[in-house]
Amino acid sequence: MDTAGDPGTRRVLTVPNMLSVVRLAFVPVFLWLLLRGDDVVALIVLVVATLTDLLDGFLARRLHQVTRLGQLLDPAADRLFVLACLLGLASREILPWWLVAIVVSRDVFLVLVGAVLVAHGHGPLAVHRLGKIATFCLFYSLPMIVLGQALPAVAPLTDPVGWAFALWGAFLYWWAGILYAIQTGRLIREPGGEAPPGSDTLMG
């Protein structure tokens, strides 16, 4: 059902949105703890943030409080946690900086793709399933690596799993970005073409 014209989608002060704001506030705390090497506390903060992510999505649907602001805050928080985790672990030489460059350059690439769409009078593209899978892989692989740092006894199990998902997620992240670029090229070449509504991938 299209809710673009529903005034409820423009609400700001909702319980899910407040939870998303709290989760955003956790990002600098998480990064500071990670840089200090307080991995156990950082992991606890990350778990709490993940629980608020699940809770705000559940409440948004249950209370019929799905808003445009919430659709922007939620993926923004996910990306910031991924970025904070990458920066924190790379600064401690646990992750290589080339992995950070791969993820960040892809986001910059999508900003440029979004600018091309706007320049041609189009809205953002719909979120591709591949992009969701890539974000999922990255979002859940990095905590596995943090878990290995916090609890060295489980590192032989968590590190290979975390690395496998991180590398696969980085590959899918760029693959999805290329698909968005191809779709953008087709769209701007078609006179009168309209972009599908509601993308959190390009607007996040």
C-alpha cells in the first residue's frame, strides 16, 4: 500500500523514531569504547543497539507508526555502526584499511549515482534485495570479529565466520552498487521514465 500521501508517514515524534535516535546516539559511544579497547563493553552496547533496532521495527509495524523519518534513520544507524566498527577495528590494525576503503568508496559512489538521478529529475531508486543482503552481511560480520576480541576463547570460531561474511558482504555491496548504476543509466536514457519510490539505499 502506498503511504506517500499519508500524513502519518510525516510524523516525527513516534516511539520507533525515538528508539532510532537512541541507537544513533550509541554510535559515538561504541566507537569510543572500541578505540579504547573496551571490547566487552563495546559488544554490550552493540547488542543493546541491535535489540533497539529489532524493537523499533516491531513497534513501527505494530503501532502503525511507519514514518518517512524512521525509514531514513534506521538504515542511517546501520551504516554508521558499520562505519564505526570498521574505523575502530582498522585503527587497532585488526582489520585492513583496504576493507574500509571498499565500503566507504561504495557509499560515495552511490551518493554520486543519487546526484545523477536528481540532476535528471528522478527520485531515488527502490532498495534492491542484493543491497539488503550485503548490508546484512556487513552488519552482522563485524560484531562477530568484535566478539572474538572481547572473548578470545571463541575467536577461533567467530573470526573465520566474521571474515567470511565481511568479505562476502563487501563484494555484494559493490555488486549492488553497480546494479544501481546500471538501473540509473537505463532510467535516464528513457524519456518520461519514473524511478520507483522509496529508496533507503540512496537516501540513507
